[in-house]
Amino acid sequence: MLSHRTGMIDDAPPRTSGPTVPTIRPLSTDGWQGPLLHHLPPRDRQLFRQFGQGPTVAAAPPGIHLAVRRWAATTPDAIAAEHLGTTISYRELDRQADRLAHRLIALGVRTTDAVGVFASRSIPMLVAILASLKAGAAYVPQDVRITPVGQLRQIASTARCRVVLTTADAMHRTPHLPAVPRIAVDELMAQPVPPVPPARPSRPVRADDGCYILFTSGTTGRPNGVTVTHGNVANIVLTSPGDLGIQPGWRVAQLLNVAFDMAAWEILGCLSHGATLLIRDRDLTATAARCDVVIATPTVLGRIDLARCDRVKVVAVAGEPCPRPLADRWSAGRTFYNCCGPTETTIVNTMHRHHPAADRLTIGRPTPNNTVYVLDADGRPCRIGEVGEMWAGGDCVSAGYLDDPELTAQRYAPDPFLGGGRLMFRTRDLGRWTADGELEHLGRTDDQVKVRGFRVELDSVSAVLETVPGCRHAVTLKLSDRELVSFVTPAEVDPVRCRDAVAAALPYYCVPAAVHPLPELPITGRGKVDRAALHRLATGAQR
């Protein structure tokens, strides 16, 4: 794994695994005053730096599990989590996680290993996450209710999971891999705790050790694993405003799929600050109404009844563009953050506190210790107000893609502004700086889209469709924030079989609402697929 920080926290063994990044020649080594800025007028040079740098604060110590341990010591009887009427205190959460961590270590889990957490929303899921971190491993979260078994197997194999943690009722949906033990966490929790508990597991972590590994859909239909480090996570959840003001006595809603990076914000953000995590079942509003903090995608937030949520003090949305009316409604009388950031930049790397009377809704400014650069197609800084592609730098930048140095080289590059061997990440988001230093988000540069708040690469869906016998070519489009539509050739291809193939290979949000077989796909004058014509066909088919 890449190191983006200097120095180490405690002593740790040499790194034995993780993604490698090919050497890429930096564009410049002169930093913010280098030749990359010479084409800008003097004022734009000044504002490029002023706007692009987030506040510099002391690096938060890595190790979210250590923060949880401190709350177990200082407020042991405080409720750490509640689900379906069952609660667990910080003392018991810490004790159960210690016991499971010892089991993981006995099974050979080492620092820099990965542990699969294949479970549904539950208290055992939290124990599994915390135990993995205590054992020094990065956890790999997946919701077994909605992730196909084949994809779980692929994820466990790609991440080289040493152990898979699940629950008894989900064991049948959890793939069995050779030499990879599976543990039902709830069954272990039900066993009597020894009267004299064993010593606490002691696995020191460094800032660049993996905290969790998330999988995004890839351009070939193969999920891409992203390693997010302890330093990455601490920099967002343990600093303001990413800590969202969470404090003991508050309740934080856990609404999102654990495989979504914003779920880490809910879970780790809550437990690291001594608050109570309310894990939802089916009723979004019933959970949100009892909470002080709600973290959600705009789509999820739009399904919550605001009239029942008088208790909510803080709301943060990300994952997809937020409609202005939704932001205006929820920001009245409470703190509302509109945020942005792909998985590779650790949950969010820009935040904006919105007010209903504001002239515009933006994604704000870089969070602490982070940077954002708006660059043109040649990698040169844009003038203030010009549209360009947003690149992210600083402590948010994750450790790259698992076992994919080619993709890592495409999306990560040496940061010519910060220098020092640090990297920046190409977000493929378009944006521009406003005159007062706020970022306006203006869409994507490619076909990576958000559906139901999840990131989907349309080519990954098409790649699966093209594996269906008889299918020659497939194109997938985003029809709405909740629907995809696909076109396949020739006309004889079975659309039901196509949808079934995607459902078996990719998450539910990747399954197209409709598959339309055509004799041929329309093409443009340049010989490319005419996506605009296909979109017109799709919208016409809905009428």
C-alpha cells in the first residue's frame, strides 16, 4: 500500500501486500508557484492556491478502534448501538470485538490482511468490523442480502480475505473458499464470556495501513477494490466538519448499505465519538426521526418524512447531485452539508454548509488537509470560473486499486502542487470555482453514473450483457437517478436472460429496468454508437 504520510504510529512489521503504483513522471516539482501556473493571471494564481487548499490541521491519530476502546473505558455503560430493540453497550461491544479479534489472530490474520464482513445491518456486523480492525486487518464489507454469491466469491478472492465473518442466518449465502474459515459472529457472541478475559489484542496500525476495502463496479464487469487507509479515515471522521459535531448522547442513523463508503461515515463516525448508532430495519423515517444525525444520499433523504424529524440536528448528503429544493427543505432550522467525493478520496473531500437563502447550492471547499485542483484537458490549472476536471489531493487520497497497477496509473498521478511523493486522484467530475471560492459540480466527464446513490460504470453492465449467448453488442444508458436501460443486438437476444445475467453478476442497482433487443445499433457519422438516438428510443418506449 502507498504511504501518503511521513512517520509511523507505533512499530509495525514491514508491508507485505497491497497495490503497487508505477512510477509516473511529475508534471512539475515547483509546487504551487511552479510553471504550471505561469499561464494564469497573477490573481488567479493566488486564488487557485487559496481556494484549492483545505485548512491545515494536526493529523488525527489513526485507529478508529482505539477511539472506541477509549469510550469503552470512559463511558462503558453508554449504548453504542441499537437494532430492532436490542442494544449493546460500549463495554460489551469492545469486549465482544476483543474476543473475536483473538479468534481472527489465532486463525492467522495479520496486519495488512483483509477480513470479509459479509452480513446485513446488525449488531454482529459492528462487532465484526471492530474485531477486524483490532486484529490489524482491513475489513471488506458486503451486504449478503443483495450481493450475488458469485460476486461475493470474487470479492473475497480479489481482496485475499483471510477469514469471512457473517451471521448464522446468512451462512448459506456466504461463499465457501478453500482455506478461508467462515465465522458466524452472532453464534460466537452467544457463547459465555470467560470470567477472566484474555489480554486486549495489540496490533499497532500505521496511517497507511488499510482500514477497509470497498469495491466499485469496473469497466469489464469485474469489481475494482479500493484500499482506504486508517490515515484516510481519521482525516475525515476525526476532524471538523467531517465529524459532523457528533458527541456522546447523540444518536446517528445507520441507513445505508454497508458496502457503500458513506456507511463507514455513519458507523465509524458515530462509534469514534461515543454516540449511539441506530441501525434501521425497513422504515427509514422511523429511524431518522429518533436521531440527531442523518447521513444519506439525496435519494434516500428524499424518502424520509421531514415532518417527523424535528429531532434531527445535522444532515449530510453525498453520493449524487442534491436537488436544490431538497437541500432547502432540510437545511431550514438545522445544519445541512452538501458534500462530494468518490470512494477513492475517502467518503467526501469537499463539504458545504448550505442555507436556504444562499444564492446557489455548491459542494463547498476542500476538507482539512485536502486539496482540489480544477484542471483542463492538458492538466493545466483553469482560471477561476472556468470549467475543468476536478483532481483531489492531500490526506484523502486512498492507496490505489487492488492488483490493478494499470488502472491505478490511469486515475492516480504524482501531485505537482504538494510534491513530496504525494498523489492526486482524477475524479472525472467537472467543476468550477465561484468567485467566492466555492466549487460548483457540473457532472461527469465519462459514463460513470450514480444510480440510487451508488456509482455504476455503464460499460460494466454492457460487458456482462455481451456474455449472454447470441449477444453481439450492448450499450447501457442512465434513464433516471433510479433506472438504467440497455440495448442489445441482434433482435433475437432474450431480454429476460439478459437481465438475469446482470442480476447474477452485479449488484441490484446495476440491473437495467429494461433491455431492448435491436437488429442493429444506431451509429453517428463518426462510426460510433449514437447514444442520443438510443436515449430517445428509451424515453419513447416509456410513453
